[in-house]
Amino acid sequence: MRRLAMTALCATMACGAKDAPATHSHAADAIIDEAATPEERVELRRIRDDIDAAARKRIAELDAEIADLERENTALRERKRPTD
């Protein structure tokens, strides 16, 4: 249950914090700090880092898609602009 909660928390924070430092999502720090064993702490950090990496990858994909759409929008506006 703790892993599920931490996973959901990390995913939510990583996706919403585009301008956050590139180190890691801090949303799960409290959960990680409360881990029962050092091994559990290591595993929770690994999960957090995997989620952060996936979120950064998805954000990069979305940023690229937005850039493509902006270029397409500009091209469409140019075509619609009346010639003088």
C-alpha cells in the first residue's frame, strides 16, 4: 500500500512540476523517510526515480508535440493571410 501511495504521489508531482529541479520529485520524500528498513528506502527511491524518468520523458514528448502544433498553426495562418 505504501508503494502505491508513493507511486501515485510521485507521478502526480512529477507531471505537474515541469520547472522543478532535475534532481528528483520531492513529493515522496516523507514516505521514503518513513520506510521501515534501509532496503525498503532504497526500493522506494528506485521507484520514485523510475516514475520521475517516465514523467520527464512524457513531458519532453508533449513539449515536442506542442512545438509541432505551434509550427503547424503558424503555417496555416500564413496560408490564410490575404496577400497584399
